[in-house]
Amino acid sequence: MVDPLASAAPLVEAREVSKIFAAKSGISALSGTRYVRAVDRASLAIGPAETVGLVGESGCGKSTLGRVMIGLERPSAGSVVFEGVNLTALSAHRLRRSRRHMQIVFQDPASSLDPRYTVRDTITEAIRAHHSRLPRRKLAANLAALLDMVGLPLTSLSRLPHELSNGERQRIAIARALAVAPRFIVADEPVASLDVATQAQIVGLLADLQRELGVAFLFIAHDLEVVRFLCHRVAVMYLGRIVELAPVDALFDRSRHPYTRALMAAVLSPDPDLRREPVLLHGDPPSPLDPPKGCHFHPRCRHAQVRCSLLGPDLREAAPGHLVACHFDL
Amino acid sequence: MRDLLERLGRIPVPRIGRPSGRVRRIVRRFASQPLNAAGFVFLALVALFALAADLIASDKPIACRLDGTLYVLPCIARPAALADDDNFTIERAVAARGGWTLLPPVPFGPTQAKVAGRAGRLGGPSRAHPFGTDDLGRDVLARMVHGARSAMLVGFGSVVLYALIGILLGALAAYFGGPTDRVVMRLIETLSSFPSLFLILAVQGLLGVSTLWQLVAVIGLTRWSDVARLTRGEVLRVATEDYVTAARALGLHPLHILWRHVLPNSMGPVLVACTFGVAGAILIESTLSFLGFGVPPPTPSWGQLLTEAFGSEGSYWLTLFPGVALFATIVSINLVGEGLREAVSPKARGARL
């Protein structure tokens, strides 16, 4: 693997990004608007051809951060810089034009393809978004190349999404993302809804693409084993904040944040001898509508001290390239 | 080259083309249900009657040759020379002086009162008048054939008008949101707070003398709120689908996305509502005509015929035949609507509840 930290200039960088949503549903509509801070001052830089994993519980803001980083949503504060261009400052038109350098693959392949579009229509539209006047012959060659890249036969071109398996649909979604020759792809839990065998195939496909195309990935996932296999670095999110960011081996060998440790411990190993001591988290994840003061994790943390409930720790470099947001060296 | 590869059977060369076969697929799926086909055929028949009403039922021949002059389509052209003659006087003249004549299948005009020597008033079904005659001695079948024209024009015309308005406003409201949405929603609420039949009655009363086109305009402009609301909801639902986000990520223009992805996937329920709307509009036209606020009396319409039955108790043919025509048309429209909805839905597999 390339050492991603060696390259100084990141391809895409989120700088102190926050995203706040207004929650105006139900009773709360009567008591005035409440706000959800889905992403809270998150900074994350991804180098060219680097794959960064983003893990955390559901609702912790992973997907929102991903969408902000490809310019699908504008951050409420902070900025996203792609190849030196501040996306947040672009006009709607310019932003739309630069979006095609960044693509997204979704979790549920059943809803990520237009049910009325055949495979040919879906991919053709994506190719045309990039080269609007490509001659038909080249278009055909392009289509064939893309299908080949994701390992689907040309006969699937005339299929509609409902005629395909989930794995095939996910391959089409990946082919669509690749059609515009992007330099950065956000993969938003691309294997979470697939069965195990298909998962392995899609993970293998992503690993091949990573190697052959030199595309940078933000890989959002639940499954830590997949993250370990695919990613160079991993960011751990808890309630909108990045609590730990480290090269993959460092994170798996010596995680420094108590939340990361709990996540690691939750992974089942097939080998009973290798099973780690379970680190049980007590309590439910707090509501993002009303996050705890200080360190968001302190009500569930067994190392918590008084200061944790008063002061939220900033990310600090605990070891070279290993950032952690905790007051203590654990 | 292409042929060679295909014959070798190694790589099937991708055919690049329009999204072909989709229309054919929809038609095939639609026609596979006998009820759909029956509804469609009946509706097509009514539409044919509406289009060709003057050829099917008229007091003038389709063509005739009399005293050395050839008259083509006097039933439509209405030449001055034949102004005073009907099918039967022409037939008698032909028998006396030579020539020929081709009569329409129903040899009576819709407003032709008292057919000389043949019809009485309020005559029951007979060979000459299969559906009987009304209180002025007009042929009921002829009036029904011409009444189909009013029904189809008002039914389809007003729905096309209000579907266009409703889809446009609903889609814009949902897709652009914010102030646009608020303005459109207030409009919808204002309009739908009036009971639509009374609103139409009031407008018709204010405007006075009515034509069919005026009816189309009044129904079209007062009933778009349901379509707008439905479209808005569907567009809001579809706009959150991942494939719309994916299209945004491709950098496609918002209007392209709205037109190619969002609207086609929102149109299913709207389409069904619109076909049912055709039935509704035909019923409104009949109701208005029945109440005397629709087309003015000489113009035939099914609702008119039903009104005429008032005060002629015992003349069952005045209510039965127009009533059945109205009923069958509305059932057919509903069948076609349901069938279309199923055929257009890409996941439908021919199952019917």
C-alpha cells in the first residue's frame, strides 16, 4: 500500500465542517424549532488514491459528512476544498459542474437506480453527463469497458433494475459512478445491504478499482473487517464529531479512544481464542437533538472524569499520524 | 465487423439506441388483461362515435347524386341546395327522378324534430328508432351518438387542461420548495375549500350562455388542485430517492432531473387520478346539463337526454340508454386507468387484485 501520509497535498479536505438540520416535527413544532448538529466541526483530509474509512453508529453523521464532502449538501459552517477549490464558495452552477469529479455509491442498490431506466440508459446518461457529444461508437466502447470493469456481461444492458440481483445492481451503481472518471468516490455503506457472498465480491471489486484506477475513496461502513481490508486510514465518528483518526494498522493495533475500543470489541472473531475482552457500553447513544455537554461520549465512558462533562476534547496527535479526541492517554 | 463478431458469438455488440421496447412492453402488459382490452375497445368506440358523429347519425346522406349533381358528404358540408331536404325526401326524390343516395347508418339528425311520416313523439324502441324518440320526436340514438362528442370533449379536454396546470404547479412547488411551495399550497387550499360542483355551477351561472369549450375551461380551471397536490406529494417522495441524488452527483441539470427522473416516477398515481378525472368531468358535464347549467338545449348531451326524461315517466328508453352509455363509459375509463397504472409500473407483474 502507498503511504498516503507522504503526499502533502490532499485531494479533498473537509475543514471544520458542521451541518445543522432543523427538526420541526411532531410536538417539537409547537415548542419552536430544534436543531440537530449532524456533523460538528469535523476535519478530514483525503489524499489522491487514498481510501479513508469512516465508521460509527447509525445516525452519527457519517453519511452527512460524506455528502458534504462531495458537494451534495452545503455545510452550515466550515468549508470543503477539492483540488484547491473551495466548493462551499462556488455558485450553484459551478458546483454542479465540479460534482462530476466526485461520485457516490449508495447502500441500497434497489433505490439507487431509476426503476424505469435500463442498465444502458443509466450508464449512458452518466457517460453523457461527462462527454455530452461523444459519438455513438465511442459511447458503445465506453459502455462495454465500464461493464467489463465491474464484471457484468454486455447482455445486462437491456435489463431493468428489478430484473437484476442486488449484487448486480450495486455493480451498475459503481459503473455509473465510474462513468464520469471521478477522482473521489464516497461509498456510503456499499456492502451493508448485500448478503455475505455478494459482499465479498463487491469488496473485491472495490479493491481492484482502488488499485487500477487510483481513485480516492471515503468508505463509510459498519463492518470493521471490511474497513481493515480496504482502507489506508480510518476515522471514527461519534455523534457528529470525529473522535479518532489513524492509519488502519495503528487503529486496529492500538486504538486510543474508549469509543473506538468498544467498537473493536464488538467485532466477533471467528476464532474463540482471539476474542477480545468485551468492552460493554452502558446506555443508549444519546439523542443528537440533545447531545451531552463536554465530551459527547462521557455518559457512556468508563474512564470519564469531571472535566469530560465540562470540556469537549479537541483532536490531538497522540502518536505520529494518530489523532484522538480524548483528555487522557489511554 | 459487427456481423462477424455476432456470428462468432463471442461478444454481443451492445446495441446503442433509444430506450426501445418500453412502449411496446407497456402495451403488451396492458393488453394482456381482457378487462383492460374491453374497456379500451368500448372507449375507442365512444371516441369513434364522437369523431364521426356526423357520418353515423345525420339527417343528410353521406353522399348522393340527384338531378345530375353529385353531393359529397352533405351530412357535413350541408349544401344550400339540400337545406330543406332530409334523408327521406332525398330518398323519395331519387326513387322518382333517378340517381342514388348513401344514407348514414342512423338516418336521423340529433336535432331533427318530427321526422316526416315516421316518428311520433315519445315512441318506444322500434325498427326505425331502435332507442326510441323523445318528447319532440327526435331520435334518441342519434342524440346519443352526438352526445358522445360533448362527453368526450368535456371529459378529455378539461382533464388535459387541469392535468397540465396541476402537474406544472405541483412539480414546481415540490421541487423548488420555499416561497414557490407556499404560494402554490395556498392556491390549492383556497381552491379546494370550495365544493367543486357548486363552484362550477356558480361560474356557469355568472358566465351565462354556455358552450362546450366554456365548460372545458371552467372545469379545467377549477379542478386542478387535486392533481397539483398529488403531483407535489409524489415529487417530494421521489426527490428523496437515491437515484435522484445520484443524478445530482453526476452534475445533471435540475430541470433534466425533474423531467427525466422525478416526473416519470411520480406520474403513476397522477395518471390514474387523471383517468378517473375524465369520468368525473363527464359526470359533471352530464350533471350540469341535467340541471340546465351545461350546454344549451339544442346541443345533444347525455345529461340533456336524462333531463328530458323528466316529466315523461314511463318512457324508460329516455333514461335507460343514455344512462347505460354514461355508466359503461365511466366504467371503461376506470378500467383503462387501472390497467394503465399497472402496465406503467415497472414492478407490476400482471397481477391484479
